[in-house]
Amino acid sequence: MGKFAQPHRMAQELLYRFALAAAMIQMKPILDSRKLLAFVTLARCGSFTQTARELFLTQSAVSHAIKSLEDELECRLFDRLGRKAKLTQSGQHLLEYASRILEDMQLARADLKGIEQHEANRFPGPWQKVAGQ
């Protein structure tokens, strides 16, 4: 038992240090694509009401999504003037990233759909007719 005590203590110490380090690091949540879509749409429309209509959401849901995104990023993204909104400098910067992210997500979906269709044509199931039969 004595020869295992030292490695066991070392392992406990390493686990303790790891847990302490993990507790000290604040993990930021991954940006939600729905919030980014609300952000990009509001940036384009400039109106909470119009954004809500386009996304089939309530105005309150859009407002909450934007507020939540601002809280997560710890910066103001829009200057609000009643129901109107104008991008801040931080908002303009995020718009470049958010637009690319949403575009990449759409491209990924389209590419995967294309792969699935190619595979389905290449390996037809018994319910599908094979060309020429």
C-alpha cells in the first residue's frame, strides 16, 4: 500500500489543481444562431417590429434575443430610438462575423444535402427504381 500512496496523492493534487483552474476560468457560451439571425435581421431592418414580422416572432422575443446577445458579449450592439435601432461601432463589427457565420451555416446545410442526394442516387434503396430498369 505504501508504494501506491505517493502516486495517488499526486493524482489527487493534479485533480484539485485542474478543478481549481477550471473554476477560475469563466467559460463563455457559444453564440446562438437564432440570436445572430435576430441581430442580422434587426441590423438590416432597423426596426424591432419589422424584424419580429420577418422572423415570425414577437417584438418582445426579438428584444430579449438582442439583450441576451449584448449581455453575452458584454457590449452594446444597437442604439435604440423607440422601436428603431441603429448599429453601434461594436454592432457593425459583429455584423461582419455574424453574416459570415450564418452564410457558412447555410452553405454547410446545402453541401450536406447535396452529399445525401448524391449518396441516395449512388446507392438506391430497394424502394427506388434504378435508372434503365
